Amino acid sequence: MDKAASLRNEILAKVKEFYSLAHDKAGDEFVPGKTRVNYAGRVFDAQELVSLVDSSLDFWLTAGRYAEEFSGKLEDFYDVSDVILTNSGSSSNLLAISALTSETLGDKRLMPSDEVITVAAGFPATVSPIVQNRLVPVFVDVELGTYNIDVSKLEEALSPKTKAVFIAHTLGNPFNLDAVCAFAKKHDLWLIEDNCDALGSRYRGKLTGTFGHIATGSFYPAHHITTGEGGCVITDDPQLARIIKSFRDWGRDCYCEGGENNTCGCRFTKQYGTLPKGYDHKYVYSHIGYNLKMTDMQAAIGAAQMDKLDSFTARRKENFQRITAGLQGLEDFFILPRATEHSDPSWFSYILTLRENAPFSRVELAQHLDRNLIETRGLFAGNLLRQPGYMNIEHRVVGGLENTDTIMNNTLFMGVFPGLTEAKINYVTGKIRDFVKNL
């Protein structure tokens, strides 16, 4: 072993030692009323830190060996041909929609003023790319309990301009994929799954993120695995994969990986646009794209996190069941969450909606939990069309958005992430029961 390799091993051994001193919280005691109960957080061990430092020692700052490992693990997990790494889940959503505007798709491409069916109860990053690409979002209401699109309204939402459906599996709970996939197939529509909150969820035994033409993922610290900032686009269609990579990588036509040259074998031999024949293919741009790549240091963390995904998923499901058991008997006050029929969610969180006759408000409950150091969140934007930035966008609404408004006013969610212990969950459910009891 050469001196540099030996020194690297010594450094990485010290990193493990550092982790045990600075980050290992396994022995930390939970003190009710003193220790904050977060709704989400990073769960990691020494391996993530070792991989991160190992990547930094390479000083290969763009995508490299760890990006290849991470994307490979994701492709094996989803059993698809391509998982394209990105710098965020929001960027992944932007790429998914932008790719469908490519001229290479011919009559199937999305054009300005085409309509995309979606929902207003969710995170803005699902809708923003629709607007940014000069498309028209068509909003459909959601169901209470599952918090997913009301599929009975799909046919009503259809118009001659409808070209795609782009919706999320809300907080890890799959939407009705039987109905949505059948609708998309019947009307020859693109289907994009926003799978950012649903890594590991299944519908009829099949992973979400593998039903649509394209799906997206996020590795933000609150999600099922993390790279800090980071995301991915998932597809089993080689043509779409190449378009997505082009939009991600400045819009370039060349598909060589970083540090590679002439993968296609025709770097200096073809004619593109009105460029001179033989113009360097590495500098030919077939789309108006972005630079939305993931770094190798982020990918190093993700590759280590993937080895924990099965245990993370199991823990989320266990924590969800513990909360459900702890809230039994309170159904007169709350609509408890339910999994979509035929689904097995890898839950992002535990969502509660106050019933109309509840003798307290969402704000009062949230304040009570906050005083007791229990974090909660609303269902992201509530009704997106009531947000300042979206009030004047071009759009259509199918029927009303009554349930979406109910969610905006009466819904909050709590954590189920793997960092929550049984003691913390019992404390959370106990504080909710105390609040209701002492009304």
C-alpha cells in the first residue's frame, strides 16, 4: 500500500472515531418536556461521514464514482433503466416537465397553453414547473383521509388541451394508481409521479415511482433518505432519460459523462443545426437547459443511506402504527389517516384533520404541541391558489376545492421518521390525549 492510501485509511479511521464522539446520540436520554420532538431529521451513522470524507479526498467535485454507485443502487431498487441524479427534488420536478416539451417528442411534446391535471393541496414544487413552462394547471380536489386526488373528477377535468397528469403521492400515501393509470392510458396522456415523499411506498406490491412515464425523488434532510440537498428523476424510457439528462446538463446534446470524451464515436463528424460540420459534439446544445447536477460528495452520502432504506421504511411504518394505536378513541375529534386501498405506504408523516364539530381549532392544538416541544407542520401550501405567488396564475379548477380548503384550515402533521423512539411517540400521543381531555 502506498503512503497516500495508508494515510487515507488513517484519516477514515479517525472519522469513525470522530463520529462516535460528536454525532452518536444512541445513548441520549429523552426528557419529556425538555427534549424537542422533531417532525423529521437526519438519521445516519459513521458510514455516511466516512463516505463523505472519502469523496472529499478524491477532490472530484462533480459527479464521479459515488454518483455512479448511488444511481446504480437506485436503478436496482426501482428496477428501471435510468435514475438521473439532481441537486434537489424541486429541480427533478422541473426537469420532468421540461423534458416533455422537447421537440424530439414530436406531436407528444407539451406546448404552451397545454393543460396538466394536478392538485392544489400539496407542495408548490409540483405545480411551479407547470407554470414555469407556460402550461396550464387544472386543479382537482382531494379526499380527506388519504389526501390524494379525487379520481371521480378526472373525466370532468379532461379537455381537448389536456396532455399530462402530474401529482404527488401525498406524504407517502400512494394515490389511486389503478384509476389514474387507466385514465392516462385511455386518453394517451403523460403521467408524472411526484414520488418525493414516498420512497419505498408500494401499490399492489409495486414501488411507486415506477408506474408513470417519469417520476421524481427528493433527498432533502426531511425525506426518507438524505444527501442534504439532492433529488433524482426516474424513468424506464431511454429516450426520455436522454432528454432529461440533456435538460439537466445545460441542454447539451452530448451524453458523455463528466471526464469522458467521444462516447458516441462521432464527436467531430456530424452536422447539427447550422453549425459547421464536425463541430465538437460536447458543445452542441439541443435544448434550452439548466445545470442541475448532484455533486459526488452528496452522492457519497446517498450511497451509504441506500443501505439503510429498508430499515428506515420499516421504522416509519412501525411509528405510524404506534401513533394510530395511541390515538384510538379520538375519532370524534379527528379524521385519522388511512392508506389508499391496495397500498402499503412508507409514510412521510402522520396527518390529522380536525372534524368540523371539534371544540378546538388547528391553531390551538398546534400551539399546545409547540408549548410541549412537539413539532408539527401544515400540509405544505394548504390551498396553493390562496398563496400570494399563485393567486393570479392561469389555471382551471374542476368543481370546487372544498376539501383542499378544509385541509388548509384544519390539518396538521407530525413526524414518523426513524429517529423517533417509542418513548417520544408515547409522549406525543399522550399530549394530544391530554389536550382533548382537558377541554
